[in-house]
Amino acid sequence: NTTYKSILSLASDMQQPSLVYQFMQLATHTAVWSSRRGAAYGFATIIERARESMQPHLQAIVPKLYRYTFDPSPQTRAAMTSIWRALLGPGGGGSGAAAAGSSSAEEAGGSESASASGTSVVEAHWDDIMTECLGSMGQREWRVRESGCGALAGAVRGAKAELVVPFLERMWQMSFRALDDIKGSVREAGLKTCQALATATVAWCTPRDTREAARDKQALAVLGVVVPFLVDSGVVSDAEDVRGFSLGLLLKLCRASGSYLSASVPAIAERLLESLSNMESQTANYLTFHAESHDITQDQLEAARLGAVKASPIMQGIELVLDQLAPESMAELVPRLQAIVRRGLGLPTRAGCARTIVVLCVKRAELVRPHASALVKAISGSLTESSAVQRQAWAAAIGFMAPMLSPAVFRNLLKHLEKTYKDKYDDDVRGVCGLVLEQLALRCPERLRDDDEARAAASFVLLGCWDPSESIRESFRCAWREFTLGSGSKLIEKHVDELLGLPLAFLGDDSWARRVQSAAAISDLTRVLERAARAQTEGNRAVQALARLADLVLPSLVQASQGRVWPGKAQVLECLVLVCTASAKTASDDTMPRVVCDLLLREIPRGDLAYRRLAVTHFSALVEAAPALDVYSEASAVLLDIIARGMSSAAAMDMDVDEEPLQRPLQLLLIAAAVRALLLALPKTRVLAPEEAASAARVLCEIARDGIWNIRVASLECLQALVAHCCAGSEDERAGRMRALDMAKVLDA
């Protein structure tokens, strides 16, 4: 009989063993005592008669008797409630405190609610009752643990905060222990206890419209216990139920406590950020390693995870608590944010940290300003991490803080981006540099335009505008537009030396892609200056800048064009020809066109058909732009050989069915380009010797007769120009050249 055993235990604790014998005698002689409630009622009668004699023992009786009023057994609970009422007298009907008594009475089957004297008894023995409840919650017997949980929940309801605070941390410890108990009924009781404590905590810590010093002090005392415990023990607990409940209570406090949380904002924000990863669905972690098998890209998955972070209640709680941030709290929060930036684990946590910084910049910019430099330095070291979504988040955070940076830090940021772009040449790193520059152009364009020191990064931005990746190019071009906004070509004219710094360095790089990128950037500058020189009506700044550009880059371009053929070398040749032709009249070295021609003639026989055709095309552009240049003797030997060999190869391709289908068209295009180059190379300052004219006419007549239509057209145009060229000079000279041309064959062709 559970009730009987409980009463025996209670009588023993009362140090009145004689009551046990009296109870046993009553149980033996009266049938009504055969029930559990009957035994309890009989014992209650004895207690009623001996109330005065029990007064010296109340301190030992009340705590245990109070806990028994929450026993899991309904019969024992009802019996102990009767004993409690008998002990307190007519005015003490109820279980423990008023709120506790009403709860216990309902569970016992409709007993009357406790009066105020019950509450006064609990308050009078509060320390002993708390000691009994908290101690019983750690006992081996599950009934004792469950009754302790119920008793603690009943005592807390309606209790005064000043009574609870000394025991508050221990209450939460034992409640969370019960919440993770091995027995289900104890876990349920532990959950009710946690809910009662949470309800009381939120009520104590909710500001009122009319502020009271005593209540403010009380709320701060409660938060001084609860927040550190939840942050240091609850949210990081190994038990999932405990973590979830702790996090939920923290979020409730963030919504309800307002300014009371000011001192606790750094700790709460840090723990909530870490919880973003800890509380993430296991499905997301699984998909991270098995995305391909589910037809999901990593970028799509990370974007979905980032969206979940933004919509998370945890993130909303962080944003709410940031509203209560004070200057002294901000000084404590910044090192915590720096630690997460450098060592934080998990995409949700790191993305949440970046969003937190953005929210602070938007809502509390005056607090961020003194610490912006420290945060940017921390983020700068994390820009190269593997996650594309995270890199975008860091770039956005830097963009929002950029207007708050000192000029020195802003310049150092640009230098860091340039160094990162140069030292780690892969798509991800180049992309994040472009993203940061795009954010700088969006958030603080005036700093890019007006700061002379910041303009030192223009060379880096210009180079990025010709990155191999289209998306990266667009990011850099956004920043470049801000650099040149309102100045047009004037910026280039004034700072041509600085702008060419990085492209010139990249021209000598071992990476072929960097050489091509540098050539593209130099070509762009050349075209801008060339247009400005043609349109300029006053002064000669653009012309001088163009001449300076040629003097700086032509030796490097010639050097980069030497050696074997490599992928992209044709673009370097194109840049070389463009600079040479644009600056032909202004460059200080007038021998450079001849040097470039010789180089191109050496390149024409090299490489595959596509490269050779491009080399011929660039040669044509150069000799067309420099009519005074006489290179026919050297060019004709190379070009006529190309034409003759090309026709033989094209004929052989017709017979070879295994030949690649694109080779014959490329061969024919090369022949046509070579014929046009031969036409353009005809000297303008002298007349060809008969032997030179005859060798050219012989080859041209042959291809005009045997070639396809585009080659025939090109050869006939060249023959026409050759005949016109040979008609110059005296009558005797013309006659000699015409005989050498063998006009019959020419006309036949």
C-alpha cells in the first residue's frame, strides 16, 4: 500500500514513531482503514488532535509533506493533501502554496483551493521546501523525482522573485536534468516544471509601462542568473530537448525583456549565432554530402540554407536583441563576432554572423563605426573560403561597413583585395574580390572617385574588368564605372602610368590566362585614348598619354610575344599591333613598327591553322596602318610560301576522307588572308623589281585559276593591284615589268 508506506515514512521523519503504532492499531480494528484514503484520513484526525504538539516539528514536516502533496499516485496525493490541510488548520486547506494547492486539488478530484495562509506557510518554510524539492529531483526513485518536479512547479507559480533568485540556477539545473530523465513520466513532469519556471521568468523580466526601481532590480537579478545559465549550459546541452527549450526561452526573453537585456546582448547574440548551425536540420547536413545524387548543386543547396537562416526565429531573436545594444555592450560583442568570423563552424553560423553585422550597420551604425576597422580586418581573412554563398555574405558585410572605415583602412582593404587577386588566381578568389569591389561601388562610390590614394587600386580594377569569367568581369566593371564616373578619359590620361602597373606585371606572368587578360586591358586603354586623341580639340593630353602608353607597354608586349605558341597568344599579338598602330605617329621609338612586323612574320608559319590565320590578319592590320613601312621583300617570301603550301594541303584534304572536317575551310581562309596581306604589303615608296613582281604574279595566277570563289576574288584583286603597281615609273621600266608579269597568263587568269 503506497499511501501506507508514505505515511510510515512521514511519521519517521517527524521523529514520532508512536504515531505509527496508533495508526496500525486503527488500521487493525476498523474496516474503513482498509483503503488508502481511509488510513490517511485517520492519520489526519490524529494530526488534528495533536496539532499543537506538532508545532516544534513543523520545520521538518512541512517540506516533505508539501512534496508528498504532488505524489504521482492520485490516492497518495489526495491523502497527503488532507494531512496538509489538517496540519495547517481550517484556514490552511490546500496543497502547499495557493497556486500549488489549486493544481494539486484539481488533480485530486476537485478539492477546494488553498487559502492565503497556505502561501504564507510555504513562504515561511521556503528555503526548506526548496531544499527538499531540489534534493528529491535527484533521487533514485522515480516517484520521488516526479513528485519533486511537481512540487517545484507548484511552488514557483505565484512566488515572489526575491524568494526564487537564490535557488534559480539550481532550479534550472534540476529541471533540465528531469527534462532528460530516463523515465517518460518524469520527463513530462520536468517539462511542466521548466514551463512554470519559464513563465515566471518571462513575467518577472517583462518591463512595465511605469518603471519601478525595485522591479528593475528584480528583473536584472533574474536575468543575471537565467541568461548565463541558458547561454553556458542550456543551449549547448547534449540533450536535444534541453537545447530546444533553452533556445525557445532565450527567444522569448529577447522579445519580452527589452532594455533589461542590454548587458546580456553579447552573450545571447554569440550563443544564438552558434545555435544556427547546431539547430539546423539534419537533412541539410545529409544533402551537403549527397547533393549530386539528388540533382542539386552545391550553390542551390547553400542558397536554400542561407534563406532558412534569414527566415529563422533564431535570426529574428538576434535582430530583436541587437536593438538593446549599448556602447559598452558593443565593445564586448565585437571580439565575439571576430571569433565567429575567424573560427565559427557551419554555414548557418557564419552567414548569420555576416547578416548580424549588416543589421548592426543598418540599425545601429553609430555603434559599429568605432569598430568597423576591426571587423573588416577579421572578415578580410575569411574572403577566400570555399562557400560561394558565404563569400557573398562577407562581401555584403564589408560593403556596409566601408563608409565607416578610415582612409588608411580603406586603402589597406583595396591593397588586400589586389594582393589576394594576384596571389590566388582561381575563379572563387577572383570572384570574391569582384564582389567586394562591387559592394564598395554600391555603398560608397564617392570614396573610390575622390580618394587619390584609393585610385591606386584602379589598375587592379581595370585588370579585373577583363577577367576570363563573365560574372567576375561585371563585378569589376561596376567598380570601374565608379572610378571613371564624371572624368571619362581624363582619369586614364592623368594616371596612365599607375593604370598600367598591374597589367604590365601580368604580361610577364607564367600564366597564359593572365597574359591574355593583361593584353585585353591594355587594348581597352589604347582604344579609349585613341578615341580621345581623335576627338580632342584643345591640348594634346590624350596624344601624350597614348605615346606614354606605347613607350611603357610595347617592349613588354614584344617580350611576351616571343617564343613558342601558347593558347591565347594571338590576343597578345592583336594588342601589340593595336598599340603599335595607334601610337605610330607619337611613339618615341619609330623603329618599333618594323620590329613588330618582323615578329609577326616569324609567327605566321607557326602553330595551327587558326593561329596562323590570326597572325596574318594582325600583320595585314599593321601594314595597312603604316603605309610607309616597306617589308614586302620579307613578307612576300613568307606569304607566297603560305599560299603555295596551302593550296597543296587543300588539294590533299580533298582526297583524304579521314581529315577533320574543319581543317579544309581553315586552310582556305588562311590562303585568302595571306593573299590580302600580300596586297597590303605592296610597297608605297618604291616599285617592285621585275623578279619580285613575276614570282607574285605566278602564284596569284595559279590560285586564281584553281582556287574556290573567295580565293579567286582575293587573288584577282591582288593581281589588279600588282599590275597597277607595276605600271608606275618610266616607259622602259613598265615594259620590263610587264614582260616579267607575263600579261598573257595574267589576263588568262
